[in-house]
Amino acid sequence: MNVPMSWLKEYVNIDADIKTFVDKMTLTGSKVEKVEESGKDITNVVVGKVVAEEKHPDAKRLRVMKCDIGAEVIQIVTAATNLQVGDVVPVALAGADLANGLKIKKSNLRGVESNGMFCSVEELGLSKEQFPDAPDDGIYIFLNPENMKLGEDAKPYFGLGEQVVEYEITSNRSDCFSILGIATEVAATFDTAFMFPKIEVAETKEDGTKLAKIAIASPELCNRYAARIIKNVKVKSSPKWLQDKLISAGLRPINNIVDITNFLLLEFGQPMHAFDYDKLAGAEINVRLAKNGEEMTTLLGDTIKLDDTMLIIADAEKPVAVAGVMGGEDTKVTEETTTILFECANFNAFSVRQTSKKLGIMSDSSKKYVKGIDPEIISCALDRAAQLINMTEAGDVLAGVIDIYPVPREPITIPYDVEWINSFLGIKISKAEMEAIFRRVRFVVNADGTVTIPTTRPDVTMKADLAEEVARIYGYDKIPVTLERATPTVGGKTYEQKVEDKIKETLRNCGAYGIRTYTIESPKTFDKLGIDEELRDAVVIQNPLGEDFSIMRTTTANAMLNALSLNNSKRNESAALYEIGKVFFKAKTELELPSEVEKVTVGLYGPEADFFDIKGIAETLIKALNIKDASYDRNQELAFMHPGRCANLLVGNKIVGFLGEVHPEVLKSYGFSQKVYIMELDLRTLIDVAQTERVYKPLPKFPSMTRDLAVIVSREELVGDMIKLINQRGGKILVGTELFDVYEGEQVETGQKSVAFNLVFRAKDKTLTDEEVSKSIKKILNGLETNFAAKLRA
């Protein structure tokens, strides 16, 4: 929000220097971003009057002018053709700085001394659009120089030299998105009077309320709509004082009618619009939802298509404006306009935001509406517009206001407790001081211990908000520092955080680097991975930035493969990465929110990497978390994984996730020519099955016996299944089973493989005999033969 200081001072008396002003405003919540001075680079330009003229003795196109600058008369040589004796003009003296870095020095032009330069608006960094009375190619001549003093600074006459303060207003303070709103904050901050503009409207006797009909079909989207009729309209340039105000706030003057609406947008923060009354079919204003397929041409000349979610203003036949966003071309005010309908309305902030985004139109009006505007200011704003019509002699204001206000906004009343507020803030101020603060922020203090909040402050709804108002006006810097009165507690991480830290530490120890990827992806990812229908049913974002960021991911595989692919494209021979991130799944019912599931994902590739590297990381993680009863089971259902080199990790009968080699066809789409291995595990399950407490057993008293067992089985048999059977058949005395060799070669038949295990036997209460161990091995061999057609290798 940009506020010129000269404009602000019309509503509040302040004499503080700009630094003090900025500091105090920031401390009370109206944070100042910066202070800029318009035309700061323009220096030493004064008001001068041409008092004499001579021909240049040695140049036909040059003239020698005598110019009175108050303290003295100086000589200036010029080629300007539009100057005459008696003209009052801006004069850049020797040493002056002008726009575009131009510096003025004393010079000698064809033998004649020149001590300055007459200025055009362009040389002051301005344009003819800002000053329509400026010549197309010549020196600017002041039209009304009667009250101007020769020799004084010329910048104020061009709206330059103005200090403009830029505020960063929080979204909950919609009242401060106007100059009057900032003025009330200044008055509260400096404890000075706020001077609301005196509004008086001169109306004709003709009743304007009978000339138009207004209907609101959707009061939930438009809770107030008011209008005035102006006849005998004269569309022309605005007077200089009005143009200066708009220029100082950064707006370009256009014509008196448009300038008045822009003035109200800045002063009250209330958007307004002027319709050409004669172009409104049926002299009707209908606030309604658009029909699907309706079209309208905007003031920018663009034809837009409307749908039934968009609130519009329509006459008896067609849409004439998009409510709160932009007016239409068909009813705009032109130089031929003789009668206008000035409208002032209040629209639902969400509706305006939604429509503005759909149409891709972000106007100054829509920016105000989406913040939320108080409907109660409409009466004053509309009367102020009528007053400006009077002041600029732009037309005749007809009597009466057409005002449709179905459900007026009522101010709320909140009780306050002086002791509670003092205790809450840690201060000690009297009831009288506190009530004085409430009055400074324009709250009404009632005799029954309550305050009535004006409708302009919807952010104040409870006693904590009252405490905040007291704190910011009293001064945050005055509130003493106190120790927390609560019982001291020792901070620490939760069990879940500790397990997560252990997982990260383990993965780092395995050589993997942590990464963070986007949870928002493109639907094209499904085709890239060949994902089945279940994982394709993703949560869709309602207002995506584009198709590439339109769904929430259902697997982390794509993100991990993209990260590995990036490393591969940078010619990293090998890489190992991990991430703990979320995937999202649709809710089962409309009453539920989508579920967010955290996954532990690991990915790696390298010239020597294989399936057992990714499995080794999984086993290291299981050991670090002290997880019992972990096993692996073949998984051939994931389309993006190699069907013969992918396994599920199970704890008991519960699937924790999968690991294995990525399908070769999928790898091609990611630019890989080598094998890649990934693992995706459910973090919550890992946390649930982790055992942080370890139970230590005494060392065994009796010796162990080891046996190597090698069998020939079909190469299709899974070693994991064989180990499960060995442990079952081995009985209590079998305390360890380890695979140490898998061989396929010349000494083994085609389609067969040799699998060798190291078996450890031990009893708790005695030393085992060879007979007892042999009996257990025989039982194991019988089981292997029966279930796997295994034969003892000779």
C-alpha cells in the first residue's frame, strides 16, 4: 500500500520527521517497507518568468531569453519555438540534474553565454499522458501562474518531491488498504485527531432513484449494491489537484470520471465503476451468476467466456461487468457519454478471487475485494464520489441513492477485563489508560465493561484481540521481559523422531546421501513408470500451476529415479541416495481427508552395483532397528520393477515395502543404460516394529558344532524359502543358518544350482553329540527333498 505523505496529512496532523514516523508506525503493526521520494533525481529546477527576448547574433534558430527567477534575472539561450515574453516556465539552473542523468552546466552557444535551460515535461521524467496540456514538442508553460512564486522549487507543481511510504499490510487488516485506513492508524499511533473528510453533495431536484432498477439474485455473493445517477456529464481532463494526487500515488490520470473512481479506490479502498446509463438495456442492474457460455468483451478489449460460478453485473439483456473484477466494453464511459450510473458494491472475497483466477484477470479492484471490504463504507464512498463530481464540475448529481442492502453488517461487542489483559501481556496499566487506547483505535467504550468494535475491524473478535490492540498501541518496547511462569520442562525428541534419526544415520553410514524432492508431480509419471490403475488414482490439485504439478504422488519411485538420472547425466559413475518423504492417497469417503503416508526411499546405481547391495542396505537397517522376524518374498506385481529381481520386505506377515531392480524398459525412459536399484519402505511400520531396547543373553556355557550342507536344487527355487524350512526342521538345537555359496556351472546340470549352507548347532544344557546333530541334519535333508526336490551334493 503506497501512501503519499501530503495526502495523508489532510486527514491527520503529524509533524514528526520521516524516520520517527516510520519507526513508530512499524512498531504499532503498520510495517513500513520503504520510503521513496518522487523526482528525487531532479534537482535545482525553479519557477521562472520570461521577461525579455533577443535574436541570437550568429544563429537564426536560437533566441536569447532573459528569465526572472526571483533573486536575479539570468540569460538562457534556447531553440524552443513555443515561448513568449511573459510565460512562466520550469527552469533548470546551472548545476541542475534532470531525467536520464542529464546535467545542466553554464555553456557558450555560438558565442553567447547560457546559464540554464527551459524544461519540457519529458526532461522532468514525466509524460504528456500525465500532463495533457503539455505541448507535443516544446517547453511546458504553466497555465495558471498567478499564485506561483518566482524562484521557488518547481517540483511540487508536477507532483514531484512527494514522500511516498510503502506499507506491508497483513491480510487480516483489510481496513488499512486505503489512505483513510492508514490515517486512522497514524492517529492512533501518535494519539492525534483523525479528520474524516467533510462530505457535502449538491443534488438536483430530479429523483435519480426512479431511473434505474437494481436486483441482487445472489445476496450471499453480493451483500450490498448502491448507485447514483449523474446527468449532463462532461468527460474531460481532471483538474490539476486531482491529477497530482493520483500521480503522487503512482496512478496515471485518464479523465475526470475514471480519475474519480481511482481516487475513491485509494482514499476509501472501495472500488467503484461508472456505466454509461444510456447503454444499459432496460436501465437495469442485475447482480447474478453468469450462464455457461455467456461472453463479454472487457474494457481491455478481450472477449472472455463466463461460467455459472462467476458473479456478473448484467442489464436486461447481457453481462456488462464481471463483479469485482472488470467492467465491459459495451457500457464504458466515453467522451459522448451524457449520463452515468455510478455503482458502489460489496462482493464476496472468495468469489472474486476464484473468478479472477479463472479469467486470468487481476485488476486493482479485484486486489481490494479479495482482502475483504467493509460494506458499511459504501454510503460515504458513493457520496464522496458525488461530491467530487460537484468539485470537478463533471455533471449534475441527481437526488437520492439506490441502495440494496439485504443483510447489514452489525458491529460486535466484546467484554474486556483489565486485570486479565494486564496479566496476559505482563504489564500494569490502569483502566482509564486501557480505555483511552481503545478509543484511539476507534473502539466505542461502553459503561457495562464492553467495547463495540467498528465494522471496519473484522479481525477483532475476542478478548485476546483486545489485548493485542492494547499491546501494540501501548508499545511492545515498553512491555518488560519476564521469565516463563510455567514449570520448566526438558526438551527432547519423541520416540518417532529418534527412530527416524536412527534410520537416517544408518542410511548415511551405508553411503547414501539425503535428498528432498517434490511431492507434486505430473500425471505423465504414471505412463513413464507403467503404473497400474490403483496407484493412478491420485489426489488432484484444484488450482495447479500446470499439468506438470497437478497431482500428489502415490509413489516416490519417480522422484528417486529423477534424482538418480540427474546424477547420471552429470557423469557421476555411481550414486546412492535416500529420502524420507510423503505419498498421498484419496480418502475413502467424502468426510475424510486424503491420507499422507511417509516412505523411506533408497536408490542406487554403479558399475558394480547389484540386487544384493540394495538388500544389504535393507538388512543393515533391520539390524540397526533391532527388528525381529524379517523376511523377503518375491514380488512380481510392480510394473516398474524387474519381475525376477524384486522382493517384498516382511516383518511377520506384514509387508513393509519393496526393494529390487528397476525394470529395464522403465530405465530407458529415464536415460539409463545401466541397472538401477531402489527400495521403498513404510516409515510408520518401521517405527512400530523397531525395538530400541536390547535384551542381552549370557554367553553359552557349552560348545557349538558346525556343519556345511550343500544340496542341488532347481535354479527356480528360492533360497529364502529353503532357509525357512531348515530353521523349522533344525529344531531348538539349530541356532544359526547362513548361506555361503550358490553355484551354477560345469559340475551342475543345466537348470540346477548348488546351494551351500553353514549350520550351527548348540544346546543350552549340555554338549551335543554327533548322533544328535546328524539326526537333525537328516530331518532337514528329508524336508528339502520333499519340498524342493533337493539332492545332497556329492
